[in-house]
Amino acid sequence: MVPRFFRMKIFPAIFFGKLVDFRNYCGYHLFKRSGSVKKRRYKMDKVKQFRELTRELECHLENINRSDCCQCSVNESQCFLVVEIGRNPGICIKDLAKQLHLDKSGISRSIEELVQKGYVVREPSKTDRRCVVLTLTDAGQSRFEKIENDMNAAFKKVFSRMSKTEQEKVLEALKIYNEACRKDEECCTCSQT
């Protein structure tokens, strides 16, 4: 017979490779009744499960982003800016802020740091003098290409760990998730005005 301590504490830690008791996280609760351990399945609140899975995904994405951004002298948010400017050369700060759902003043500070580091050029628009457009320098373009290549390789590695069927399910689920987020953001924007 397996000792109670092993059943209750060690097994979850070994099984999941972490020193954490995942019984409640996975939707199971173990309890002792008349000398034996019984397993009782209970439904985890779907919203809580959705939130926890999203938090876990955020952690994985943060680790991927951090590993790439640590290779040069820019922080994670500046990495995102370099990518967006690289994908949209000549984008104005206002449009960039809107696209990233960030405050224009916060982006302006980060852009200033990228200008100082030699990654971005900031110029007045030729069509609208009130607008400042952003382009990458040669160093910025080189950094952008490295970020894109590294991120594509990292995501390809993760994606390859899924079967073709799972890949399709994940892509569909992410489309649904992103659309729900967009609808919620539009709803919040409408209620604030």
C-alpha cells in the first residue's frame, strides 16, 4: 500500500514536475473516508479555469518574449514597438498607440528611448505636419528581423509539439478568444465615451 503522505503530497509534485499540489487546479479533490482515499470530481468554475489557463499562457508568452528581448538593450515593451514599426514603416505614434491599446504619452517615452538607442527615426509626416511618423534605422531593421526570425522559430517549436488536429483546434480557439477580446474592448471603449 502506498503511504498516505505519498498519495497526498509527493505524487502530485512528481507527476507535474513542480513542488505544488495540483489536485484542486486539475478539478480533483482527494479525501479520506473509512481508511481509503476516494477521488471526487467537481466542476471547476469555468470562468476561473479560463482565467487560470490565460494566466498560464501569459507566463509562457512572457518567457518567450523575455528570452528574445534580453539579447539586446531593449525591454519587452520596446521590443513590441520595434516589431510594430518594422511591420508598419511610417506609422504615426497615434496609430501605433491605438494598435497596441496603449497610452500615447507612454509610447512617446518608449519611442524616445528607442531613438536614443539608435533603433528608430522620428520625423514629421510629409502629408500631415501634426503627425510624427516612425521608421526603423538600419540597426532597428536588423533588430526587427532578428526578433521576427527568433519568435517564428520559438513558436514553430511549440506548434510542432501538437498534432495537426490540435494545431487546427488551437488556431480556431485563439481566433475566437481574440474576437471576444476585441468585442469586449469595443464595448469598454463605447461605455467610456
